[in-house]
Amino acid sequence: MIHPVLLCGGSGTRLWPLSRKSYPKQFARLMGDESLFQASARRLSGEGFAAPLIVTGDPFRFIVTEQLAQTRQAPQGILIEPEGRNTAPAVLAAALWLAESDEDALMLVAPSDHVIPDAAAFRAAATAATPRAKAGDLVTFGITPDRAETGYGYLELAKGADAAADTPQSLARFVEKPDEARAREMVADGNFLWNAGIFLFTAGAVLDAYRAHAPAMLDAVGRALQGASCDLGFTRLDAGPWVEAEDTSIDYAIMEKADNLAVMPYAAGWSDLGGWDAVWMESGPDDQGNVCSDHATAISCEDTLLRSETPGLELVGIGLKDMIAIAMNDAVLVAHKSQAQRVKEAVTALKARGASQAVQLPRDYRPWGWYESLAIGGRFQVKRIVVNPGAALSLQSHHHRSEHWIVVEGTARVTVGDEVKLLTENQSVYIPLGAVHRMENPGKLPMVLIEVQTGSYLGEDDIIRYEDVYARD
Amino acid sequence: MIHPVLLCGGSGTRLWPLSRKSYPKQFARLMGDESLFQASARRLSGEGFAAPLIVTGDPFRFIVTEQLAQTRQAPQGILIEPEGRNTAPAVLAAALWLAESDEDALMLVAPSDHVIPDAAAFRAAATAATPRAKAGDLVTFGITPDRAETGYGYLELAKGADAAADTPQSLARFVEKPDEARAREMVADGNFLWNAGIFLFTAGAVLDAYRAHAPAMLDAVGRALQGASCDLGFTRLDAGPWVEAEDTSIDYAIMEKADNLAVMPYAAGWSDLGGWDAVWMESGPDDQGNVCSDHATAISCEDTLLRSETPGLELVGIGLKDMIAIAMNDAVLVAHKSQAQRVKEAVTALKARGASQAVQLPRDYRPWGWYESLAIGGRFQVKRIVVNPGAALSLQSHHHRSEHWIVVEGTARVTVGDEVKLLTENQSVYIPLGAVHRMENPGKLPMVLIEVQTGSYLGEDDIIRYEDVYARD
């Protein structure tokens, strides 16, 4: 039995505007109908795989549960990092969590924002690596390089090893991100593989390595897990000891120091989608080299990526060569493909002038569902609010605004003052300024409600919460 | 006294997505805070100018009145073309209309979608051309060329004429759009000016020319004006005779045949904004050659036009050279500047697959104001509706939908069945399916209302009109 450990606390900016701090890359539908996270969970499921253990950040916990529910998967646990501290503490927390029930538990640690098109081949590789991991070695997956990439670290195999084998091979050493000349040498040499950050080991073996090479981290993360609080199925690590753990990668913390390492070669396709150029490449360009989403039209374009990411938004490119255009209804990126790695500069520029698009999607995900603003005026705002089945917003009131609620899908249970009533499609209720109120979805389908606010101040912080099932202030 | 005749019935596609069939270029804010039409009307106003006579199409009549009201101008008349038939019938209708009160009325005929930055210089040129026009000549304005443009026709001055004079000169002949070699020759020669389609003549003089060179058109348009109906200040030409008039330009119909022609040279700046490349050029590129609107950010770009045309939509360009990106929340255009003339292909492509963005803006202008859809679901739609002061929607009912109305700005007078009531900000009303209802703005400020529709069919054609001040079915 292999326990998938999916790391999804990261929040990169290289795929802005689709990936934002509030809704990062792993949760976006970058390839096909599933998010990268959903595809990762599905890839590591089926015979021989336990339910996944998720390590993520507090802002993403309800995105995780909602996305797993959509694909009808249930996690064995969700560990909440009080803050992101790179992969070393995250993997350690997962190992400690699994070791509580089984020291010999086999862990397959994987980022959840990579693309691995051939799921069956990947599962076969994981299975082939199992004996070596069970024997106590730390197995890292090495990707057969198809170009002299300077953006990845490399794994140098031991003399006599076979980089094309379908069984784990011995590792000589880790090689940090090279310059282009060195990358070309390594690819030509043939004895080097890309370091994909995917690992297979037993909880006991990796804990031994932390004990030997990162004892302070073992101590801190151990206390963060002992002090963890559990609510709604989440295991919230204790922030006090957690922040004592060094902010570093598992490679630096233990892999580069351990001597019981092996490499499982993998040649069936992999990408970390580290930029829009990679998305273009992995999406299968057509005969002209173009990749167009629905609602994107290329006229006399070559080697160009055109993506419309908002329903009903038409994107047209004319006479483009080696270009990237990503269109959303609140933000549009147009970049030369050779400059794809500079997208983070766009985020920095927008942050500098206070544009919320730098970090936030128009849709705001909450424990109970999500909302988005449809229109904002001087003294009014219109929102679409979607409440998940069984979910409830907090009991609250506002000092500066009144609200009109109109249910347009599903059924709402609405509290206003002392009164509680059920509203269904096409029914409405008025919440006067100052009235204590709550919205719940008692049904089995999502409930959609249009909220029209009027008042002199419409900020999200004009809220007094009286009761909240999600324990927010 | 000069009577400005502003032609604004055209609907080009070269500035899509900002300019669409439903809201063409002349009404868009392409340069500064006014539309090109508003700027044209303002340019031809003040001492020596009568109120403008407008010639436009039926779909644009309320855009015309609203835009003139915004700039506090009143037209002397608005002629409605039953369909667009190019400039010859339009100018003829205006001449006949003016001649009814004064055969000697001086007409300054101008397209309303051009940019002429120096309004005072243009008025001075018009004044300088007046004596020659009063003497019975047809004066056409000739623009001093600053490049070998192949997109315009040229005017060849008579031998001995002075292309830099500030008085009308004699014309040798019209020259059709040239190839590039010929364009370069003409610009080098110095005796050629661009034909801008701007004319000054008396109504009587131009009617004589029509009588001599286009008698059938004079007859047809004469009957179209005699049969015109007048409502709400619009003069609707009679469609039957109107469509008998040849669909052609005034240049072809009379100017190229007349012998009483003169040219008024004009050197103080002019552009027909015939494409996004021209918009870029006329907008005053910065030191890097870039033109960026509000909410547009250029990172390492050169000679690039970036325009965000929707409030709250951020556009970022990275590493672009000679590019154009126009972002709206329902359509985005990205084109190489050298391909700017191919924008109409985008419109054709979108039309082919039935995308409404090809021809319609999200905002739909109506006689009483405008509306836009904020959200559409399976069985609901949310609209923002803005009703002008004093305006009223038709008395109507629907078979398939109920409506919730919430007033968020201003005051509404609402009829539902037999009841009439006033609603102000933060008040709402429910319109049950089948109920006869009407919305009016009795106030002095625009009234803004959020409408939430629910029902099985939400098309605009589910409407039964009982009474309509705008005489619609």
C-alpha cells in the first residue's frame, strides 16, 4: 500500500493571471477539465494506493475539500501548515503523521502542480520503486531530460547505472540548477536525470534521515504535530513550534546529505508547468504551433498560446508569433513567449499600485462556498453568492449597509432577527441595516443567491459575527 | 453662418472590439474623455456656426441625442437614414433639408469619426474657405500629407496652385487610392493633398451639382424627404424612395464630375483613425513608443498600444514590440501592429461562430437609457438598468419570467398591475410572471436599478408591449 502525500501549499506567480495567491496554480484548470491537484490525486489512486494525505495552507483548505469532493475522493488527512516553510518541514509532518499508525508506511511524496500525462506509467514506476523503498532507501524520481533545461536541478547517476532502466538505480550526487553549457553537457552525457521533487520512502526511513541530518527540524515539527488542533477534519499544526523549523527544501535538508539514496528513472513525460511557455509546450500545439482555448481565435498566428479563462470572453490574436495571451475578465496578460519567466514582474507592478488582481481572483472562496462581485457603484454592490449543500454563513450584522437577497437556484434557510424561513428560487428577503441575519443551505444542491447591498460603506470588514461554524472572528 | 452637417451613420469594424456595429467608432471614447462625435460637434460650434444637423442611422439615434445632451449641445435636426447608402444620398438629404429654409445656407459636411486636434485652426480654415463657397464653388478640404499613405484618395492641385496656402486653391483632379510607389511620388511632388471627405458649399450649389450629375438620386432622396415622418425630433426619411438612391460616395456621384471645385489646404493635423495603428500614432507614444491607457502596464515594451477599455480590468504587456492589445471584459484583441488592418477578419471569424461580441457591446443602448447583463445562469439573469431622467420603458409583460427590481440610485416610478408607486434607493418591488408593469424615471438624475429575472426562458423577445412612448412594437 502506497500513501500518496500531496504537497499543495505553494502559491507561485509564474502563471498569473490564472494562478494567484488566493487561488494558486495547483487548483486551476490548466490542462483539461480537472485541476492539477485533482489530476494528481486521481493519478495516485486505485489499486495499491491509500487515500491521499494532503499538506496545504490555511487559505486553501476549503478549496482542497471542495476539489476532492468534486472528483469523489476522500483524503485520509489534511495537514494545515501555519505558514509555508518549503518542502522539508511539510514532508516531515506527513511522515510523523503516518508513522503514528505505521512506521513502515510507504509514502509517495509529490507536488500537486505538475503534469504527468501517463498516469498508468507513473503508477507502474512507483510500484517498481517499492522494493527498494521498503528496503529502507530514499528513492527519488529522475526524469529523462529532453532538452538542456537550466531551470531544474539534475541527478547524476552512479557509474555503471542505467538511466533508462525501469528499476531504481544508484545516485552519485545532486547537481544544482546549471548554466546552459553545463546543462547541454549533462544532457549529452546521458547519465543525468532531472530532479522532479517526487520521492518514495517509508516513514521510518525518512524520519531516520531527518534524525541524522535535521534533528532540530524533527524536534520542532514533532512538537507542532503534538500541539496540533483538529477541527472539521483538518489537522492544524501548532504555529509556535512550526515556525522554529527551518524554511528549506527536503533536498537541502536531507537528500543531499543522505547516503541511502536511489533514483527511479522516468521517461514517460513530465512537466512542472513552470511558466506559460511550458503550458504552451505541454498543451500540444497544432500544425501552426498554436494552442487555443475555447473562445480563442488565432488568425495568421504561429507558435502562440491564446487562452480565454472566463466564460463568454472572446480572445482574438492576429499576426502573432511566439506570443502568449491569457484573458480573464479582470486581468489580461500579453507576453512574448521568450519573456514568460518575467510574469512575476507583472504581479509586482500591480501590487505596487494596489491592484487586487495581483493576488486575488474575482471569485472569493470561503469555507461555505464562494462569492463574486458582479457590479460596484458609489453606494451599492451586487454579488453572486454560492453556498454549498449543508453549509452556513456566520450569524452576522452590518453597521453601514442593507441587503436584498434573491434566491435564484436551490433553497436557502434565512434568519433575520428572530425569524427563520425557507426561501426557494424566485423568493427574496430584505435585511435591514443592523439586523442580525444568517444564510444557510439546508438542501442537497448548491444554493445560488443574488445579494444587492446598498449603503454608505460596503467593505467586507463591516461585519459583526455572533456565531460561526468555521470559528472565524 | 456655417451649418455643420455631421455624418455619423457609419459602422466600421477596423477598431473592434471597442467599435462594434451596435456602437461604432464615432461614439466611442477613442481619444480623451469625449467621443469622436462629441468632439466633432464641439469643434464646429461657437461664433459663426449654427447648431449641427446630424445624419445617422436608426440604431444610433438615441446615442446621438444622449451624447449631445452630455456636452450640452442641441442639434438643429436629426435625419434618420432608413439604411446606410454611403455619403452621396446622406449629403443630398441634408442639402435638401437646409434648402427648405435657405437655398444659400452654407454647409460644412464632415465625418464624425475623424480626429482634428486643433479645433481653432480648423474653424479658421472653414472661415477662410467661406467666400469661395458663397461664390458657388464646391470646396473640399485637402490635408497636407506627412507620409506616403496608400489608404486615402488624393487631390491633385491645378498647376500654379499653392498646396500650403491658407485660401482655397484650384483642383486639377481626384486621384484614387494609389499604390505605394505612386503615393511616394505624389508626396514628393508636393502638389497633392489627402482627400479627407470634408466639404464646404451652399445647399444651392451642391443641389445644382446633384441636378447635373445625379438627377435620379436627387429625385429619390427628394421623395424620401417629402415622405419623411417626424417623431421625437427625428426626421425619418421614407424608406421606399430612399433605397432607390444609389449606394455611393459623394466623390463618385458628383465631385469627380463637377467643374466648380476648389481645395482648401489644411496642415494642422488630421487623422481618420482608420485602424489601431492610427490610434497608436495619434495618441502620442512615450519615449519607448508606447501608449498605455489607465489600468494598462507595459513592461519592457516598445512601440506598443495597450488599452484597457473596461473599468477594473488590468492589462499587462511584457516584452512586446509593435503590438496592439485592446482589452474589454467580453472581448480581447491582440494583434501585430503591421496587421492592424486585418481586424475586420476577427469580426468575420466571430460572426461565423455566432459570437455576439462580433457586433454587440455588453451594454445595450435603448431610447430610455441602457442595460447590461451582469450574470446569466440556467434559470436566472441579473441586469443593471440605467434609466435617463424623464424616460420610461414600455408598459409590458412577460410569459416566462418573474422579475425582482431593486433601486440602487435615484428614484423610480413603478407600475405593477393597477398600482403605481415611487421607489427610492434601497427599495424593491416584485413583478410576478404575467403582470403588466412599467418602469419610469420621474427624477432629475439617472435612475439605476438591479433586475433579477428568474424563469425558464429569459430572451429579450419574451415581451408584450402595451404602450411605448418610443413607438416600438
